[in-house]
Amino acid sequence: MPSLASRPEEILKPAQPWFVALTLFAGFIANLLPVSGYAAMLKPDFLALVILYWCIQEPRLMGVGVAWFAGLFMDVADATLFGQHALAYAFLAYAAEYFRRRVLRFTLWHQAAQVAALLVLCAGLVLLVRVVGGAPVPRWTYFVPPLVGALVWPLLSIVLQRPQRPARASRTSSRR
């Protein structure tokens, strides 16, 4: 069975800027979808996942500045303390750029462990800003969504890599 994720030796086409912008918008919309109950407790920060993915895969298109502005949009849309998501996403983008080469060496499930650590740090930064701003400390379940996000990472990577795969690679894998 052919692998759905790219291998380190496979050369992907560069991502189109419009596709990166579209995925950022989709992550933003996914964050704003109303959910309740267990779904709300498990819902990862999709925009953070997309920012993290593009910072690792296409650092020339996604960086700290874009992440900062995406965070500001998230703060306005979420009606939260202005700047908390911006700070967290900028930190996430910086950390992703710093650990980029390391993360790319791993398989998708090993990448998920690295992503979990980065998402937990991002959520912890948002929590710190909220607590300093006067919000009460949430329950331990606050850190469940970053872990769910790490579990979503392999699927997200496969979906976002699909347009970057050369046509020849997809034809070869469909013949098997």
C-alpha cells in the first residue's frame, strides 16, 4: 500500500500562496464553528495547526508576521483579550521555524509528538495571558485540545500535501 504522506526523499512542488491563504481562512472558520459538549472540550485550535504546518513546510510564505496578524483576527473574532492569540501564534511560528529541520526528519506520527509539545506551549501562553488579565484558571481539560490537535496532525499533513505532490507520483501510486 503506498504511503499517503511524503517521504523525505520525495520532492514536493512549492505551495501556491492562494492555497496557503485559503487554508488559513479555513482554519479560521473551523475555529469559529459553534460546538458544545464533548466536541467543545476536544476541538483543537485549527488555525494554530495550519500556521504550524505552513511554518514548517513553507517558511518563505508563512512566518511570525503572518501568524501575528492571523492571531489578531482570531482575537477580534473570538472577542478575547486583544493580542493573546497573536502572541501565542507568533511564538508558535517562531518555534516552528526554529525546530523546522528537526520536525521534518520524523515520520508523521513522530512529528505529532513534536507538534503536541508546540501546541501545549502555545495553549499555555494563551492561558498565561488570560490569567494575568484576570481570568480564572481553567480545569485540566484546557490542555486536551492541543493533544487532539497533535492527533489530527498526520491527517492535516496528508490533506495539505496533496496539491503539492507531483502528478507523476500520484499516477505511479494509482497503478499499484
